[in-house]
Amino acid sequence: MIQEEEIIELLRQNQELLEKTYKSAEKTRKYFLYTAIITVLAFLLPLIGLIFIIPSFIDTYTNSTKGLL
């Protein structure tokens, strides 16, 4: 009987530790997910902005050089 109670107590402790580990792993996963999303946005948003700025810059540059030719 004593061994069964000890085994049951160990299983309960194991279950508690498993739940804590799962919660910690989920927090870490969410942290990495948000970090990845922010990194992609920080890279793509300036790229998208350049798509609109570069044609305007080229147009201004070519218009300014037409007077020199």
C-alpha cells in the first residue's frame, strides 16, 4: 500500500511539472512567433515603401537631368 501511495504522489508531481513545462513552452513559442512576425514586418514595410519611393525618385532625377542635355 505504501508503494502505491508513493507512486500516485510521484505521478501527481510529475503531472504538475509537465503542466508547468507545457505552459512555459507555449509562452516561448508565442514569443518566437511574435518576434518572427515583427522581424518580417520590419523588413517588408520599408521594402514596400521603396517600391513607391524609387519610381518617384527616378522620375525626379530624370526630369532634372533633361534640362542639362
